[in-house]
Amino acid sequence: MASTTVEGALLKLPSLRIMSSSPRLNGRNSLRLPVNLGVRAITSASAAEAARVPIPVDDTKLGPGSLGHITRPDFPILHQVVDGKKLVYLDNAATSQKPIQVLKAEEKYNLYDNSNVHRGIHTLSVRATDAYEQARQKVANFINAADSSEIVFTKNATEAINLVAYTWGLTNLKPQDEIILSVAEHHSNYVPWIRLANTTGAVLKIVSLTEDEVPDVESLKEMLSEKTKLVAIHHVSNVLGSILPIDDIVSWAHGVGAKVLVDACQSVPHMVVDVRKLGADFLVASSHKMCGPTGIGFLYGKSELLNAMPPFITGGETIVDVYLDHATFAESPSRFEGGTPPIAQAVGLGAAIDYLSGIGMQRIHDYEVELGNYLYKSLLSVPNVRVYGPAPSEEVERAALCSFNVEGVQATDISFFLDRLVHEHAIAVRSGHHCAQNLHRYLEGTKEEIKPSARASLYFYNTKEDVDNFIRGLTEAISFYASIV
């Protein structure tokens, strides 16, 4: 087993070769593997600096007629009572809720149209096939893909990334080729590339954060060379809330002949995403984060790339002809969709896209910017709270989520109190590493234990009142834990 030392923490990465970033970077701005993670300690100054940054919040957009108030009636789950208390759902970065329109679309399919797709000429099979392929076309339209054949349905975004790693990656990477990631990647956009590097002898290069706790895109630009074959990067961080300039990153990467895979799980549900404008070679997202069902996600890939890649899972649907000793394979997307697909889930995803499109993604984005800024500003008003990621301003936009820690209180204790012990509301937030252990090591300056964080994440059906109830509950939790020390 090869061992990589990270400022005292031991990461066991079998046979993995990881190169550091540009030599000119050091200290708080560097990430050097295997020598140094460039981790930073929490300081109260960070919150103080952020508090001085002007945060634009237009309260008039968050009142009774807001998008959150208008859309909440469509989400039955939000109106339930949990242990005698009203639910406040602020865990949308983990999974979103489903409007009644999506629930009814799936129910209708299962009641009247259930059949297998592409394999029959009877009425139910034709209906199921039409519904399934219409959903693919809706995804293509939603992200402005050139053709629906560029959309491959997977069980989630994780599978979509693995598909690229095990098909395009194994076919195209060789020893000493380089893959660029950031320290802020979700494990789903990290672990597949670690395994691919182990298998092929490729080298991972890791982009660290700036002083503003945003992945350092200038450092990324400097890392690019003729050895770079792939940049795998998130669009929006599920921890930091930072938003990266993907179009610039794609342009720089293509300049050295590299491909770009974008993890868009936190962007596609919240903003206009146009794959042709971004220029990305691959892009992945998950249905369950965009008001759709669990169990389905999608991979976007440029047609010429997908059709040059070998199948991932072989079997029925992936083939053209099968002989005793060999098989010929279909073009995309069929070659990547072996077996019976998640048909009802695709129908639900199509209905979710109809619902989101009916509201308008720009409208959703604009509302979430205001509500997210209000959440950030409100959290900064609570003593001893450290919020991670960039401060929003006129120049800096961040997603509508905040990962945070409270001095002297464990994130899991905060989450438990908000859910079970607040007087009037059951407030659902996430606690943990949010599938980003390397990022938490970096942020917390840890050498051994990886300290978790709490995260409140919003969607368009949340309201100013949700944020206010969360802040009251958090203040109540802090007071409670202070009283028992």
C-alpha cells in the first residue's frame, strides 16, 4: 500500500501518484500532495472580514408574494407536522422534494402505461417507450444539448461519472497523463479518478482554495499542460456554495487538448445551464436534486465522444447483433443503457423538468440569490458561527446554501437539536462531511480527526420565514449547549 502523508493525517491510496500544484503557491493557498494539504485553521477573523462585505438583499422579493410562497402548495411533504411541530426543510443540497405534478406523473405511468421500452409493438410498450424517450428529449432541451442522443440515463450522477472513468478514461489515459481535480470535489467526482489513476498510472493534480475559500482557477490554469487529459470539476460546490467559471475552464482545457467533465448536481437544479455555451465535453446531474425521483440521473456527452467509447454495462439494449463469439454494439445512448432502465423515474424526471421550466430557471436562480444572501447574512449575525465559502457581494455570487460550524458545539448536536428539540419547528439540516472529507481537512486544518460541518441548503420553495425559523432554532440550540457546559 502506498501512503500519502497529509500534514500528519495518513491517506492510504494504493499505488497512487499525486502531484502538487504550481511551485509558486504555498502556505494557505497551496495543496501539495504527498507533502502538504495546505490546510487552514478556522479563525474568527474570517467571519469578521465577511461581515464587512456588503451583501445585497432585496427583502421586497422575499415577502408573502415570493416564489417560495407561490410554489409551496405544490409540495405536500412541506406541510406535514413532525412530532407535533411544523417541518422546515433545509436539506435541499442532499435531495429536493417533489411537487404533486411529479408524483402524479409517476402514478399515471404506473397505473396506465407500465411496460418495457423499445421491445414491443403493443400499445403499452409504445406508450412507455414514447414517455421514456420524451423524457430524454426534455433533458436535452433543458440543458440545450444538440441532440437527445447526447443524453444517457444512469441511476445517478455517481454512476454517470464512473461510466466516463471506466469507458473514456480506461481507453484514453496512459502512465504520466494528468487529471486535474479540486480539493472541493464531492467524493463521487474524486474516488473514480483515484481508482482510474491507480489503474492507468495517470497522475492526479489537485487545485486548492484561494483566501476567499473558492477553488483557485488561476492555479488550475497554470497546471494545464500537454500532459493534461482531463479536468473533472464541479460547477457549484455543495459545501462552499462557490460557483466556478466553467466556460473559462473549458476554454483553457481545450487549449491544451484536454477534456472537461462537469459535476453539475448543484447547478442544473438552480440556474440556467447551457452545455453548448459552456462547451463541456461531459456533464452529469441527478434527478432527485431537481424535484425528480431518486434512482435516475443523466450523463451529457458530446456525440463524437460517446460513440467512440466502449459500453459500460453490456447486455440487452446495448447491442446491434450478438453472435456466438462476439457482439456489435449500438450507438449512444443505447450502448450505455443495458437492461431495463428506470422508466417510471424517467417519466418523473420529465415531469420535474416541465415543472421547473414552467417557473423558469432564471426566475428560480434570481429568487435563490436573494434568499441565499439573506441566509448568509442572517447566519453571520449569530455569535461564534463560522460560515464556509465566499462572502456574497455585488461581484461575488454564491449558491443558496451555507455550511457552517459553531464554536464549541458539534455539528451533529446542532442538527439533532434543530430536528428534535426546537420548540415550534422540526428543522431539517445536514451534518457531516457532505461527501467532501478532503475539503473539510483543508478548511479545518485538521491532522487527525475530520471535523464535520452543518449545512442549511435552500430551494425555490423555501421562504424568508424558513430562514428566520432556522436562525431562531440555531440560536436556541447554541444557548442550550452553552448552558450545559
